[in-house]
Amino acid sequence: MKNILVLDDNKHILEALSANLCRYLKNCNIMTASDGINGTAILSSTAVDLVLTDLDIPVEDGFQFIERTRKAYPGIPVCVMTGNCAPQFRERLRALGVQRHIQKPFHFDALADVIREELKLETENA
């Protein structure tokens, strides 16, 4: 069982992400946080296999959260979901070691594929 931490400031988006990722990634446990502080608390208490974060999160932005996460947990891959995939954001993400991002709005099956690729999971039938 793989543990995936999902961060987004919108409660409804988190609920939809959790429900749909559980549907598409049956062998994964989805944990959610609405900000970087709660996300960090989960990282410090649970073995997390992948972080999926929005860039627009409260308390600290997604870039700050990613930077702190990469320093404290360098082995955990980070994927980003964002409504802004401008070249300067992609460049900044690459500088932080983020290899995968997905543009909002997205289809849940496409997001599940990104996660499967990052975690090297087998494709499952939804």
C-alpha cells in the first residue's frame, strides 16, 4: 500500500481528489492537508511515498512547502497540480527537483497516470 499526501486549500477539491484517486489507485492510501503546516505534520508522522500539491496553498505557498519537503525528505517524489504552467513556474519547479506537474483542470484518470508513472505502479482497471 502506497501513501499519497495531497495538499490543496479547497476542501471540495480535496474531497474529490481523495475519492477519485482512491477509485483510480486502489492500492494507495490518500491523505489530505489543506496547508503546508498540516502537510508537514503528516510527513513527520507517516511514511509518505508521494506528495501531490497545489501551488496556491495557505500559510506558505506551494514553492515554500516543496522546498522544505525536498530538504527534509529528499527521497519523496513531489508532483504539482496547478492552474498556471507558465514557463517561469515550470523552471522554478525543475530547480526544486519537481519532474511532474499537471495543469488544472485535469481528468482524474490523467492525474492517476502521472502518479502511477512516478511511483512505477501497474495500470489498474478503474
